[in-house]
Amino acid sequence: MESLDLRVLADALAWRRASHAVTLVTVVQTWGSAPRPAGSMLAVRDDGVVSGSVSGGCVEDDLIARTKARFRQVDGGAFGLEKPAMMAYGVSQDEAARFGLPCGGSLRLVQEPLLDTAWVEQLLASTAAHQLVARTLTLATGAVQLTPALRGHAMQFDGSTLTTVFGPKWRLLLIGAGQLSQAVAQMAIMLDFDVLVCDPREEYAAVLMAGMPGVRRIDGMPDDAVRELVPDAHTAIVALTHDPKLDDMALLEALQSNAFYVGALGSRRNQATRKLRLAEHFDVSAEALGRLHGPVGLALGAKTPAEIAVSIVAEIVQTKNAAASVTVTARPDSGVLT
């Protein structure tokens, strides 16, 4: 469900539209200290160009060589696999050493030719609309079916079908556009978050937006911005203005939303005062207030804006990964996406 895998599919789609043949490779099983988890994807173009990773670089060179060797020119077109196939690396200690897999790790992969791109277009459109999508591949035929997925639904592979889950990009809404927000935004962008900023103070917002390509501004007041965003389980919200009139407005909405992380800048004393204020004057429940990360960030002893930004982003990632690791036992909805 990583954004990286969505980027792999986007690259593969662009290559097919440019008349290249493409092979998709998915990790379906790992043993030992395999560098990439099950579900990780790689796309290999007919000329050896790749997107993504299935081993952190250990076996990619061999995969590229095998894929290029398989492609052949027939009537001016490039062809490779006709249907999905299994392959394995590191099944023995010698192979693990040969391919650089650490600690004797090994992995099994599914290779599939990307022949029909309609499902890729549909999947990318659905995830762009912040939907979770389960993709089921039937190895015997290469047929692909897309269905709605549940958050936390794990990848499934039974030897004949492979189901992987793709989700929307993780989003981060920053309330405030000061120096600290700039540092947090830079780090979040590097982690492939979709970063949004709301700050009605034009003198702050103008500076951030001018120097931060990739950051999108939401106009208006913070509470309106949170409602407009409709935060879901892939959204984090952090209030960083240090102005209760702005931060508290955003928190009132954020704490009632489905955002996986809500944080606010301020000392322990300020946070205690804030919680008391929200409870007494705005009837925010103790349960909702318990969701508030404040003081925001991990306790790293941070002093500078950059160090504080590291602590904030680290706590967001920690919370994100903990939430993503929860396995939902129910299967995806049986309805096919249309």
C-alpha cells in the first residue's frame, strides 16, 4: 500500500502508452532478512529501465538481464511473458550469497506481462480519489479484478491468486506556514506525503508557497480547511501556529475526524491548558482529547526548527506504520469496482 507502488504503476502505464513492453514483478513471499516486504513492486521496461524495487538492489540486475533476454522483436513489436510466472531467489545459502541477500534471506516473486492497462488506469483513478483498492491477479490466466478494500487488509497469496492492496497517498495538513512548517513540509515531501498548508496570515503563507514547490495551500480559516479536506485514515493534521485562535479551530474539527494523527505545538503546560479550554468551552470529549499528540513529536530533546521537524515527522511515521500494520481479518467487499 505504499505510494512507491502507485508510482511504479504510473510509470508502467506511461511506458505502455509509449509502446514499450512492460513486466511487473511483485514480492509474494520472503524468508529471513529480505530487504523488501511482501507486496513490493518493480516494473521492468523492455529496454531494461526499471521503476521500484523488490530487493533493495540485491537481485534487480539479474531480473533486468532476464527480462531483457526474454523480450524479442516480432513484427516490430516487443514481446515477453504471455502470462504470469513464479520465480525465486536465495532459496539456498549459495544463492543468497550470490545475490547479496542478507542473512540468508530469500524471496519468491510473481512476474506478469502488462498487456491490458485499463485496470491500471482505473486503480490509479480510484486511489487518487482516496479509495482503497484490492487487486486480484489470477496466475493461470493473467486476469485482473479490482474490488474495494478494507484498511489494513493484508496481501494474500495462495499459489494461484495474488491479492494486493493499494491505497491513496498519505496526506499531511499543516496549520501554519512559519519556519517550522517549512521544515516539516520539506521532510514530509521527501517521504512522499501529499502536503497541504492552511494559514490565513498572508505574510506567512506567501513565503512558504513561494519557496516550497509541491506544497498546496488551502485558503480560508483552519476549521474550514479541515472540513473541506474530509480527513480520512490516511491523513495527519498538525497545528503549528502557536496561536490558539488558529490552532484550536483546526483541532476542534481534526479531533472529531478520522485522521490517523492529530498534533499541536506547545509545552506540556500549554497543552494541559488547551485541553481544559477545549473541554470546558467546546465540549470536546476526553476520548477525542486523548487523540491529541501534544507536545507534538517524539521526545528527542530537539531545539532548532529542523530538529523539532524531525521529531514531528518521526512521530507521524511511527503512528502511520503502527496503524498500517494492523491486519483486518475481513475480506474486501465482493463488489467489483466500476
